[in-house]
Amino acid sequence: MHEADGLDLITSFLVVAEELNFRRASERLNLDQSALTRRIQKLEQNLGFRLFERTTREVALTQAGRSFYGDNALLISRYGESIDAARRIAEGKSGHLRLAYMAFAATELMPSAVARFRRLHPHIEVSLSYIRTQGQKLALANDEIDAGYMIGPFTHPDFQTLALTQERLYVVTPRNHAVLRRSVITPADLADLPVILGDMKEWGEYRWRLANLFIEEGIALNVTVEASNTLALIGLVAAGLGVTIYPESLIGFIGRSVEVRPIIHPKFKSETVLAWRRSNQGKQLRAFIDVARNLAPSASA
């Protein structure tokens, strides 16, 4: 028998088993009583055993019928639940959203968007992964994440991005450092200073973009120490081993053991974008993009 016919037969059987009355069952099913009788007969023929004992006065389940009812009632219930669950996902009312972020988005951009999204869509599960920018591009390509906060710009025909911020870059120095005596700090003022930066494994994208900014000014950074995380970088600066360069989003989280000043130059900024695959049209993702866009009023797709 065809799958659709089989589901109709099972549904008809379950209603008759609950009502133990063909007239009431046919009314529930909005089906002619003779048609319902034929369905039950067909199901019994297909199974090769009787499901009901029928007399002119009553209908009762056979022992095999009781067993068949128990298993199929649970099956149909789960089938209905699976339809409801899939419908909620299709409508963007539930499901799973996979987000990645890099360090510069971890302080404000990502947390504020996730918090608002969870308030608006409490039934959608959100998982977060810290992944460097280059790793996010691979994860997007491999469908391991739905969207990622990364260093921009990022241009690729398979991906779409939402520009979120253009942050000014700051020099972070030990307290009372000589460069702080200058009323304005420019890129040229950092030319001969020992610089502490994140290592290439974790900070490669940022290092590459930062180096290009200085090269355009004819300056080669004197990188003397590398570290893998923001706390280590600040500790090394505070110990007097050099200066580092941070985007504005991290400045409020570096403590009092160092000092910061903006680097005055129109190009010395760090861009953060939200990126996703163009082919991903899931309603959960679209809803999150709307939240991210609303939290960055100047952003444009």
C-alpha cells in the first residue's frame, strides 16, 4: 500500500479504537461510515489479523488490536509533534542559530545582539564559538556556522556582509610613557617604538591589516614581542616591554595598569562585519541579521 494510504488507514484505526463506535469515529473523521468500515477492513487485510471484534451492539479491540493501538498512537503523536517542530523552524519560531565571533566583537557587538535576539526569539537556541577571522571564513564555507563577526572588509561572491563598526585604533602604553607627552599621537610617532602584538596564529588578519596601514605611511612596525591573548598583551605592556595597538572596542576592558591614546589618522580604523552565506535563507538567520542591523544604525548590507 502507498505511504499516504497507510497513514490514512492508521489514523482511521486510531479514532475507531478510541471511540469504539464507527458512527462517532466517522463523524470525527468527517468520513462516510461505510468508507470508514472499508478502511478498517483494508487495514486488517494488509496486516493479516483482526483488530476489532464487532457485533451488532458493540465494537471491541482484539488483543492484537490493543497492542497495535499502543504502538501506533505513540507513533502518530510523535509524527504530529515532528510536523509542529518543523513548522516552527520553517517559520523562524524555533531552531538553532550558530554564531562565531572574534575578540573585537566579544565585548559589545556580539553580546548586545545575542541578548536582544534571545529576548525576541526565546525558543531559538543560539550557540557561540570564538573563532579567528580566517577560521570563520572556512567555517562558513563548510556550513559549520551560520554567521560570523569578523574583521572586515570581506568580499566574496558566495558571502554577504553587514558592516557594523569602523573603530578608531588606539596606542596602549605603559604608564607615563614618553610618547604620551605629545598632544597628538600619529602613526609616525610609533615608528621607532618596540611593539607587542598578538601572534600570527590568532591575530593574523588584524596583524596583516595593521601592517598595511603602517606600510602605506612608509613605516615598518618594530614587533619585538608576541602573545596569544589580550590579557597577556596588556600585562607585557604594563611591564614596560613595549606598546600595543587596540581597536576602540577593547579600550574599556584593559584596566588601569596602562594608558591609552587615539592614533590620529583618518585611515587608522578597524572594521567589524557580520558575514554569512548568500545561500543561507533561514528565517532564524534573517531575524538575527535584522537585530544586528538595528543595533548598528549606520550599518548597510
